[in-house]
Amino acid sequence: MIIQSVEFIRMQLPLNNAFEHARAAREVSDTILVKLTTEAGAQGWGEILPRPYVTGETIEAILDESSSEPQALIQSLAGAQIFNQNELEQWIDKQLPLYQRHTALFGGVEMAMWDVLNQTHGVDWDRAMGPVNDRPLGRCVTIGFDATTEKLRPRAIDARLKKATVVKLKIGLDDDIERIQLLDSHLNGKVPIRVDANGLFDVSRMRQLLQACAGSTALQSIEQPFSHTENSYADIQQSLFDEFNIPFAADESVCSIEDAQRWQKSGGFQIYNLRIGKHGGIRATRIIRDLALANGIGLVSGSMVGETGILTQASELLLSRSTGFDYVEGLGQNRFFLGIDPVELVQGDGPLNTFKLKPQAVAELVQGSRTIMIS
């Protein structure tokens, strides 16, 4: 395949219900769809869902014509003739190290490359991601700040009706300890609870929470307790884990392959939370997954709030061809969060199918686009 153009399509997708945690509150999901077109007319789709507090990227910077990274990435395709899986993997391996601080951008373009190669020449997915794993996964239901403490009981009932094997509670409120204890009582202490601080706790606050909840509730793990920019927390997290035996999960701290390698060496996290949308695409996520498995680091994964079917399908591909995941977090949640998913499947029943934009999405949701012709 010879790439002719890449189009970045900005969309603002209304959410049926607002979602809030310690870092952000949103009623709209702001995303960029990537449409890659070959000289033969085939189209591949990817998705860029930048979150400044996660990968450090913004929608505006990606669409800015003066931004060097998007232009350089697209121009790396100029003259590239990719007609098989080997050639695509070689292109990814050459370019990916240049975008370790722009993983959402790179992942969206890379995803579109896999899509169009799969359409035009086929992909051996056993080789790309590993063989199909039919082991059933548990389910994690997430509760954000939109659920007040008084509303935790109906949310707990809802989680049990959904047969959740784990409940994830966003923390960062003044009554966090009360909320954990109350949620645990509503779940009868029978459903493990994960908490997610989104990097806004300090050491004394985390120790206080652990002292109150580690031995008296079904607290299972703590996600991103401290700032993801501070590697100095590695020893502190390891010490708290040794003391309370509650593992820490990395979310914002592990976006790139470099991040995963650095934390694997320094320690401090016992679990990595994988999201294809933040890691730099399908190949990078596999590399991080395999690094974790080889070093005894646990794994969780799922979808990001506000993503379209494009990213969700990629997450399903990862989960269906991985071991090490005990449960999935939020996969399928965007059927309920999104007022409309702007894309629909065109054809096929394989592990990675192509999409098209719904007419309603084009008419109502597109906020602008930028097309880069490949010379």
C-alpha cells in the first residue's frame, strides 16, 4: 500500500451522563478520528484520544499546522511502500521511539495503518498480538464522583446486577474513607474494590487511607496514588506495598514503552493498566504487555471514557489475545456514555474490521478537520 493522504477529523461527542474524577470532569468527549487513504482508494481508521493529564497531548496541538510532530509523523510515510506485515512492523519500530511523548498521536496513525494493511494484504494476528485466549474475564464497574456518597448504595446494587467481579471507585474527595467503607458494606464485603486517585494524593493521605481500609474492607488495589511525573515515589510505593500488601497500579505513570521499562526497573508498581489509546498503538501495547508478564507485573485493561468503536475494537483485540488479565475495566461502557458513536462497521467479522462515519456524525459532530497530502 502507498499512502496518499491522512485526515484528522475532530469530533465532540456528547455524553449521556457527565463523568467526573479528581483530574477532570466532562460532559463531552473531544476526540480525533484518523482517516488514512491509499492511492488505490482503501481507507483505514484510527483514533487519537489525547488527555493532557495522561500523555500530555492536546487536541489543539495535534491539529495545529505549525506542530512539528504530526507533520513529521505523516511525512515519514512519504515514499514508504508497505505491502506486508514485516514492512509495517519495521516502519513502526523505526518511528515509535521518536514519539514516546506523543503516544496518543502515534497510536491513532498506527491503528489506521494496521486497518488498511488488514484490508489490502491481510495480517497474521496470531503473530501480531498472540493467539486467541478463550479464558473468560471478570468485569470491573467504575464509580466516579458523579455518584455522591448517598448514591453509592444504588450504584453498588447496579454493579452486582451487572455481575461485576471488581468495583473501581474514583477517590480524591474529603470523605474517601467513608465512601470506601460504605461501598464495601453495600457490596457485603464480597466484591473487591479498586480505588483510583489519578495521581493527586500525597504520602500522608495515602497512608491514612491504607490504615483505615487495608485490613477492614475488600480493598484490592490502588491506582495511580501519586503524581506520574515523580519517579521518586517508587521507593515509597514499594514500602507501602510491603507494609500493607495492597498493590499499586500504574495508569498515567505508564504511557510509553520507556515508562514501562523505567518503572519495571525501579519498582513501585505491581500492576500496569493498559490502554491502547495511551501507549502508542497496537504494537507498543503488546510490547508493554509482554514486558509486564515477563517480570511478574499484573495487568488490567479496558476502554477509555468517551472513545468510539474504533478504539474499543482495538481493546477487544488486545484482550482476546492476551493472558494475565483477570478482569476487564469499562469495555463496552461507551455504549451507555456516548449519545452517539460516530462510526459503524463496514464489513467483516475478523479481529479488526474497518469503519465508516455515520451521516448524522458528519452533519452534527465534526468540529473541523485537517488533511495532509503525502508527497
